[in-house]
Amino acid sequence: MTLEALKQAIAALPVEEKIALATWLNEQEIDQRDRQIQKDFAPGGPGIRLVKKVKADISAGKFTPMDDKRT
């Protein structure tokens, strides 16, 4: 099935089914993002290296605190 055929099929769906499809697609995206985050922050992942660098910078005093602008 081509992308254009999918678009036409989706356009023909009743509103409730479009909502169900959009919800399902969103869940797929969230699951994929969660898997990527787990991979990035697994031992040796790029996220772990970044966290270690930030912690080292903080310990060395190489940071500027953010102003608390909450109201």
C-alpha cells in the first residue's frame, strides 16, 4: 500500500476511528522514544557520558546557576 493510498483510507475513516488511529500512532511514538532513552542511558550510552560530564563540571564549580524565574 502506498502512502497516498493510506492517506486516502485515513481520510475516509469516521472521526472515532481517526481518533483511535491517532492514539495508536502516538503510543507507538512514545514506545519508540522510551526505548531510545533506555538505550541512551544504558551503561556506556551517550546519555550516561553526558551525565558524568555535567556532574564533573558541577563538582569542579564550572557552572552558572539558573535564575529562579518561577512566579
